[in-house]
Amino acid sequence: MNRQAVVEMIRSSQKDLENSVLSEKDAYAVVLKLAKNFSFDLSKQGIWADSIWEELFPYTDNHDWEKLLVSLLGPFAENIYLAISDNEFFPWPVVICNKKSLVTFLNSQPYFEFFVFDARMKKVLFDTHHNELILISNV
């Protein structure tokens, strides 16, 4: 699935889920700031790959994934950034959404790789194509 298809799916459900797709310029800027804070290499598809992980959580099914995701989102602010990396290179579409609606939204979509962070940019949570949630912290 390409990035434009993901953005269109998000836009089609935007009203119900109160998601907001950032402009390309704003999405670029917020991910660039995050990358600087964490020393992520944006020339790679998996920017998490060379990072020092705080924790790695493999999952085998959707039930495990949901429980893990909800628990790991606990320390994040109520509104989070959802970056849809989908195994593509930067730049990525970014959506601002409420963390309580994130799981419902993601379950309503075909699988895609993503990562989430909040405005404080102290933690980043990645969902990778290896069926792993990776938590990275800079605190």
C-alpha cells in the first residue's frame, strides 16, 4: 500500500475519529525534529533499527498486539502523532489523534507500519513488519 492510499483512508475516517492529517510541510518538520532528538537516520526505512531500544515486545496475534499497544501508550500524552512509515522512505504522512482512539482506528485499516510519539518527544513506539512493538526513550 502506498502512502497516498493510507492518507486517503485516514481522511475518509477523519470526521468520526477526529484525526487530523498534517500538511506535508508540518509532517516533515515534526519528524525531522523527532529524528534530531533521537539521532534517527532518516535515510533508512526502519529508523528504529540502529537505535538503542528501551524495550522490545514481540506479538503473535491481534489480541496480544492490542493489549501491548494500549499499555505502552500509557505514558504518552492524550494527543499523539501517528507517523505512517509503511516500509517506505521518509517523508511520511503524520496524523494527530487521540491515543484512546488509536487502536480502534488501526483495527479498522489494513496493516501498515507506523510509529507514535507525542509533542514532548521523550518516547517513540514503533510497530514493525517483524510483529514487534519497539519502545525507544531519550529520558
